[in-house]
Amino acid sequence: MKLKKVQTIDSSYPVLIFDDFIDKNLCGHLKKSIIAEKTYDDFVMSGRNRINKGSNRFEKFINSSYKIKNFYKMLNSFSFYKKCEKMINTHYPESKWTIKNKIKNFSKINYGLQKGSKLTHSFSKLKNVINLDVDFSVSKKGYFRSVHRDRETRVINFLIYLNSLNSKDGGAFKIYKSKKNYKSAHKYPRFPSSKDVKLEKKILPKQGQLIIFQSTPDSYHAAEKFVSKNKKRVFLYGSFSLNKKVIWKK
């Protein structure tokens, strides 16, 4: 896994792109394993099947091969979170948002809410415990996600793409800017009106690519409608989340 070839995006919140984060062989193995699943935890967003952390199916999938198990072990670590945090702070030192919560603890077993199977559990009473939430996903024609920001427990989000798509396929990751500058974090709506946001960047999925972005109150993003009849959109969506609401300040 590599965090060297970094691209920054001129956007309203921190976004980093790393090409070749994972190699072709691992991408192929993960992609094949996800597509080969006979059942999934849920089906959401008009075309996305997910295997969600916290489910029995997820545990079986993680342990289905040493390659997947080792890859997940790397993701599910405080060291990977700290690397992501450091990269954001290095490349966006003047970001307008900072976190008031002091994050000192990491849980490998906590997991958060997922719509389909209603997964949610916190195994620690400690304050400000961060954990990895992640799903392994495969999308077909019709999948899309409207403009939104993620839940208020999230600190850093990431995407890992396992196959490449072109502009005709759709399925780009879209970054938006809020046209409104609210005075406080809680004023930013989770699902803004389309007239209140402006498209800043579209990023087409690329095999082995990692996208990291800070889950700020104005981190509006979307998934362009996937229209390919012959391809799948195979990826991981992850986040490092707190066991409480993140307190952001400008």
C-alpha cells in the first residue's frame, strides 16, 4: 500500500488522491471476491450491494483469504488513520475547519450504523474513541448518490476503487462547494438543495486509486449515475468515525 503519489484538489474542503495505492493483483482479487458473493447485507441507492462491517457476512468475507485479511488489518488500524490525518494536515494546513474532540483511543471492533441491516454498536465507554467503518461494494447500472455530507460522527472518509471507468460509464465521484457560508457547523444541512451547491470537480474511478477527504460540515459530495450496461463499479467506502458527534469549529 502506497501513500506517496498524492494529488491535491482545489476544493472547499480537504481532498487527496493517491494513484496506485494498491496494486493490480490485489485489486483483481478483491474485485473478484466481492462480485462472487451470492448474497449481500443490503441493496441501496438504486444499484449498490454492500458487505458491511459488523455483520456475520463481513467477517466471513474478511477471513476468506489471507490477502483480504491482511489488507483489512492494515485499514483497520490507528496507524492508517494517523497517516490519513497527517496527509490532510500537511497538504491543507490552512483548512478552515478543526476538530475540538481530542482523539486518543482507537477501537478495532466498534462499528456504526448501516441502513440495510441496522448495524450499530459501540463496545467502549471511553470518550472520543475512533473506529473504522467500511463496506465492500459492487454497483450496477442505475446506481447514484445525490449531493450530501456524511453522518456527524465521521472524521475522515475514503474511497478505494478496484476497477477503472470512463466518462461514458458514469459513476464519477463529484465534489461540491456550498454557496452559503453558515456561521456554525450545525447550520450546514446534511442534504442541501441543488441550488445551494456548486460542482467543483468530477473524479472518474481508477483501479487502485485511493481518495481521502475530511468529513467537514461542508464536505458535500455525490456519486454520478452509473449507466454502463456491461461493467460494474467495484469499490470500498470507508470512514474513521467517533463514538460520538464530532465537534467542528472554524
